[in-house]
Amino acid sequence: MTNRYFTLVTAASVVLNIQVAAAVVSVEVGSTTGTAGQMVELAAVLTADAHESVAGIENDLRFDPGAPIAAGADGRPDCSPNPAIRKGATAFSFRPIGCDPRAEQCTSVHALVVAVDNVDPIPSGAILYRCRVAISDRARPGGYPIGVTNALYTPPTGGDRTAQGSDGVVTALGTNMPSSAGSGGAGCQIGAGGSRASLWLAFGLLACRRWRRWRGAR
């Protein structure tokens, strides 16, 4: 009896572990590099276990004021869905609701990737959407994380399930002065110094010649 009970418990544990492993779905945001004041782009990618289908997914992207997700001309997030996955009702909005991105009031973007005309599974490895990030011209060199939070997905059969998130990072390199500007400034200073030295030398030679003429006249 004890052996049979142990066998049943072990089998149940194996089944539960397989089910848990099959439910691994994640939104992964890439990383990129740019200079202060530059606009860069990040992509959000879906990864899902082979035994799990994803018909729709949503998540928040939290950002730092030094590298916020940019706002488009309409004041909404400058993000675009991947047309290849056919989720035509995909939408983006700044959070908290009602914040003004131009006044630096927003802290995240909510992305909702869905369709109203299909529940087709999104292939694992597919790009869900892309967002442009505006590195602040005041950003100091370093990494600015783009955090993935509040991720949920819906299988074709319906119902919300928790998804995971893999954060990205925007690395700001700072503003580099062109080498020609530095060398040009140094060249001007040296040139100016050299011109002054030559001028004083010319005055000295002229004075010397006049003194010699004066001595000769005497």
C-alpha cells in the first residue's frame, strides 16, 4: 500500500511539473544603445512553451525619465504592432491614465496585443510590437531599464493567465564632442598665440633696426 501510494504521488508530481512547465509564456524586451538626445527602437518578443498557445497578450513597460518611451504626434506612445501576427486591435496607452508625456508625468506604457476577428495563436519568437525610446539630452552615460510588468496572456480557449517578463535596457553613451571641434579650438589657440609671438618679434626687429640707424647717424 505504501509503495502504491508513493508511486501515485510521484506520478502526480510529474504531471503537475509538466503542466507548470508548459505554461511558460514571456514577453521579452531587447536592449539597445544610443547617445544622449537620440531616438532608438526596442522590440518586444513573445516566447511560449511548445504546449501553450497565445491568442492575445498584454503588459506594461516601465521606463526611466532618462530614457522614456517617446510620444507620437497624437500624444500617444510611439509604438507600432507587428502586422505579420494579424492582431489588428493592438493598442498602446501611457500610464498613469491621463498623464502628459511631454510634461514627463508618465512612468509606463500599457500594450494590449489582441484581435477582434481571430484567436489565432501568435508564434513563439514573433515580434509583438516595437516602441521608440527618446534618450534625454540630459541623460548621463549608463543603463536605463525598460521593465516588463503586469503581463497577462489569453489562450484561444479564453481566460487570463499570468505571463513572465524579461526586462530590456537602453544604454546611453552621452554626447561626444566631435574630435575636429576640439582640435579646431586648440589649433585656434595655438595659432593665436603664434600670431602674437610673431607680431612682437616683428616689433622687436623693427625697433632694433631703428636703434642701429640712430646709432649710425650719430
